[in-house]
Amino acid sequence: MDFLNIQEIFKFFANFYKLFDVVRVIDTEKKQVICSDDNLEGHKSVCYEFWEKDSQCSDCIASRAMSQKDTFMKIEYLKGRAFLVLASPVRLRGEEYIVEIWLKISQKPELQPI
């Protein structure tokens, strides 16, 4: 998909907000979140910070989606919660980015062993 600005990306994905918890645009070269949800100013945070990691995920689907020009998905875990993560390439003003869409698929942390 080719978009002229970030607003177009979020307008396109607005229909998915009821289905997904987070939509964010990532610059995979810089590993940087350009914007997330309706925050068009951008966070400029590193994409793996949310997952409490110090470096790129070993199974980074954003990088794979960018290199293979296709959509990928995985399940990621954080603090006992599971998230379905989808990554898909988009073009914005001629530059390539990744749109990541997350869905929290578990509501409660897993029980800890006694």
C-alpha cells in the first residue's frame, strides 16, 4: 500500500481499532516507532522497548516483513500476557515502513507455580 502521510495510514486502519489494541508505524532501519495509535507526533522510541528488551527481537517480524515485502505474525509474551503481533510493509511518501498491529489475546497474567 502507498500512502501520502501518516494520517492516511491511521485513517485506513481506523476500522481495525475495534479489533486491535495497538497500531504503530515503525522505521525498521532505525528500529524506531514513528507513531503509535492516534499519536501522530511520534514517540521516536525504539521498537523493542515495549517488550522490555535491550536489543532487536531475535524473531523480529518487522524486519522480516520489510525484507520479504510480505505480512508476518507471531505471538509475543510480556509479564504473563500474550499478544498477537502482525507486521506489514507500507509506503509513505516513497519510503518504506512497517505497520504493526497488536491484539492482546490473554487478559490475565499466567498463574505462578507454588
